[in-house]
Amino acid sequence: MADGELRRDPASRGPRDGRDAEGAGAGAGAGAVNDVEDAQESDVARRRRRAQFLRELHEAKQLRDRVQPRRARAARMRQQMRMRTFRW
């Protein structure tokens, strides 16, 4: 199962916020609203963490390219060769 499917499928998750399986059925109306809000918050938090990670990754790559210019040049040349030989 893909990572995204686990997040979207509420049945695959265990009980949340101290609620057990029997207690979740009793207050399904209020619980459903809280689950939607939790999902939205977690999605926003996940996107924020992902954006932060991508910024740091980009910064680390730039630093590596500055520190090791010969390796960076060789990597650029390999990428150009890959793009030249790629068939559409």
C-alpha cells in the first residue's frame, strides 16, 4: 500500500485522541468533524514540513556544489549527456 493511501484511509488508522473503537461509534457526528479538522491540519503541517525539507535539501546541494566544484561539474556533464541521449 502506498504512503498516501495509508493517510487517506481512516479505517487503516487506529483509534485517535484516546478514543477506543467502541467509543468512536457513539459520538460519530462530532468525531467526524474533528477527524476532518485533524486531517486538514496534518495535511497543512505535512506540506509545511515538506517545503522546509526541500528548502534545506536545495541549500545543501548548493553548498556541496560550491565546496566540490570538480564533482559538481562532472555531475552537470553527466546530466547533459543523459538529456542528449534521452528519446522522447
